[in-house]
Amino acid sequence: MVTARAVAEGVLDPELPVLTLAELGVLREVIESDDRVVVTITPTYSGCPAIEEMRRDLRTALTEAGYRDVEVRTVLAPAWTTDWISESGRRKLLEHGIAPPARVGPRPAGPVPLNLVPPPARVPCPRCGSAETTELSRFSATACKALRRCESCREPFEHVKEL
């Protein structure tokens, strides 16, 4: 039987299906004991509308792999950060025309601050690499992405916002 961790690591994110939950950094822990598996995930934000689908997809994948007792737990602390996106996840975003977020770096413990300032002025175009891009909308298909346009190649693209 394939390990529970290997199965869970293969589950795709429902909103960014070019990434697995592991590459997105949402998959936190997989504990396997006999026929029981406990998976811990941290959503990209506490109100993430895809969290139920993530849970369902993890349960389905694990039960189809032969695990009978599957529990998916959600933890909100520490809060998810875009720094948890793996290098392979960042590469896949770029390959699919989505600008990956910049690294934020370590944060102090405690509540995540609300940042009301505009995003960084320079988000490189994932298609041509130009730094001359413009934000068209702070929100795109999901709350964690912004819609931008490249001023060089004129193509629109999404950008995963830094959190």
C-alpha cells in the first residue's frame, strides 16, 4: 500500500489545480497508525471557500488508497504564509502563467497584520519576464490572487499575493 503521506501529497489544490496541497504549503502533517490516518491542513486564510473541497479530496484519495479511517483536521495557527509554497510549486505557477509571490520572510509571533498598502510595484510577467506590469484588480478568480497586465507583451496574468 502507498503511504498515506504520498497519497495526501498528490492531492491537487481545488483553486490552483496546477499545484498539490503539499506544494502550496497547505498540507501540514500526515500521521498514519494502522488503518487510521490523521491529516492536518492549514488553509491559505481562515475564510477559504475551498477548505471543504480540500478535506473531501483528501478523504476520497486516502479511502480510495485503502485507508478506512481518515480524519482531516484544520489548524489556523501558525497562519499560512506564501513562504510555505515550495520551490516546485513556485516553478509550476510560473510555468502556467501565474506570477508566484515574492518571499515575505519570518514574522513575529501573534496576529497576522492587515496590510492596506498597495502590492509591490514590480511583479515580473510570467510570460516575457518584463517588470513593467500593472495591477488591474486587487482580486482575481480567488481572493489570494490579483489580476495584472504586462505593459510589454500586453498579456493579462494572475499574481499570487504575498501573505
